[in-house]
Amino acid sequence: MPELEVGSEQFTDEDRIYAGSRFKDVVDALFENPYQKVWGRAGEPPLPQSDVSIRTVFGGLIAHAHPPRFERASERTVDSGADLRWGPDRKGFVRLLHPDGVCLTGRWHVTEDSPYTGYFSRGSEALVVARYSSGAGGNLRGQIRSLAMVGKLFPTTDPNHAEPLRTANFITQTDIGGTRTPTINEAELRNAPDVTVFRRGPAGTLLIKVGAVFQRVDAEPTARQLYQIAEMGKPAGVPTNTPAFMRLVVVPEQPVIPGDHLDLRDEVMAQIYDRGDPTPKRTLTFTIDVTDEGHTTGRPFRVRRTFKNWRRIGTLVFDSAVVSYNGDKVIHFSHPSWRTDRNDPATATRINGKKVR
């Protein structure tokens, strides 16, 4: 079997010179090369279905690559703030985990009071680019899969804002080991999900290796902090106050898309479009809920988290979406490095590309 072409997984000059992006440039890139010119139209090719295995992620159970590509990719996702990673050949990079997804654009709006800073404060409104994908070995309803949404906030409401802007990224997911979530309407996407490794059977070995690399590269392999959002737009001198936990849940009034064995990407597209029609017809809305009250129990292979006093502070509304090559291979979402104190940048595990604690 031929070696997987992975592109520039490591930190490169493209990452080093990042100084922000324009929302329009990112959106234009996503819509440049859809797999289907018009989603759902008769005669369009099927959406790609990528394999995720020990071989595709690590090069095999015993990999001899130096340096290991997944470890370099993990370092880069933490160290690089880049929004688009084109690579020298303009073909991007292979996303080793969650390779198949659907990208969405819309707006983040905080409508309720909260003690938090930055774009968690009341009245905050930002343009958003997100990617919804499935891991744990399946894209289809009925399969064990781990639904995940990652997103980036642009601190503007003008889609044609002329100056590049640095983005704030978030990462949310259902059980990292996977579950049989019937529809996206029932998924609870959290920055601190549960973990059930052995729900994936023999494929649990992959998850164990992934978690070990994440811990070696950064610190906490199963949760991602939210301080980038709490620091965005915050006045200098104002102490950062970041919620410990966030969840995204589809609003109750959102319709359920029918269909057995429906691909996640088709389900998301159908929330916004009619098949064969490129004009958006509807929106897809999630609530933004936050809390500081959470408790973690269990062992690394079976983690359970319980929460109290979720507070609904706003909505995340998507009004366009696309399944595209650049959405799978070019867009990049930064993973915030773990901080001992989530509000203090001096306590970060990685600083300037190095693990310092």
C-alpha cells in the first residue's frame, strides 16, 4: 500500500509569518472547489470517504518515520495561528484526524449578561467560520462516530472587512471514543467531552496512541480551553475571565433531517439548502451555553464529566455551508495550548513553539 501523501504537517514559514486573515479570503477559499458544484444535484460525484487508521495517522503500528508526522502535526496545531495553510504546492495538507467535514459560515452573538470577558461578554458579535466533522470511524447515522465542531471567530461583523484580523478558535466534540448519536439535533458538543476508548473496539488502539501524543506535545489530551475568545477584543489592563466549559446544542425548533444512514455532511447541508439548489433557504442555529461548574471522574480510557448550572448566553447561527477540498485540506484551526490557569498566558504549557512545563 503506498505511503499517504500528507503535505506540510510540521510548523513552516507559512505558519511563522501569520498576521491574521480576512474573512472574505477564507470564505472564498472554502467555496473555491466544492466536491459537488451544486450540493445534491443529480449527476454530481459522491462525497469522499476517507480512511482513518493506525497506518494513515502514524504510518503503521510501529512507525519508523523521523520525526513522527502525527507528533509534528500536533505541535503545529497548537503553535500555529494560521487560518489557511496552502503549502508550497497550493494543495494544503492531509488532516490526519477527522479528514471529512463540512464547513459553515455565520455569526456568533452573545445576548445575555455574563461575568466573562472578550467575545463572551454581552453584545459581542463576530463572523464565524466553522467545520463540522465526524471521527471514531464513521460519517453515517447508525455508526459509532464522534461528532466535532471547530470554529474561528473574526472580530468584525463586516464580511468585507479590509484589514487582516487574528481569529479566536474553539474546539468542541461529543464523546471522543464515539457514540451512536442519531442526528445533529441530539448532539451535545463540548470543549470537555467524555471519553470511552473501548467503545471503538480494536480501533481504540489508535485513540490511545493519539492521546499519548497530545499529552506529550501539550498537556491535557481530552479538553480544550476557551481563553482565545475571552481575550479577543478585551481592553488592555482588564483581567481575563474565561468560562471553564462551553457546549453547543442545536436549538429545539430546528427541524430533524430524515433519512437512515445519512452522511453527517449531507445532514448539515440539508439544514440550510434544498438538494440541487445553490441558494441558502434556512439557517442552522446552536445555543452557546457556559459554566464553571464541572467535575471529571474516571480513568484516561473512560472519562466522565458532569456539569451544573449551564448558562445560555447567546447563539451561533450558520447561513451557508460547503463540502470542499479546501475545507478538508487547507483551512486550519489552532488548538489553544493548555494553561495551568486558563486566564494567565504565563502558565501556558507551550510558549513560542516550545513545551515549557
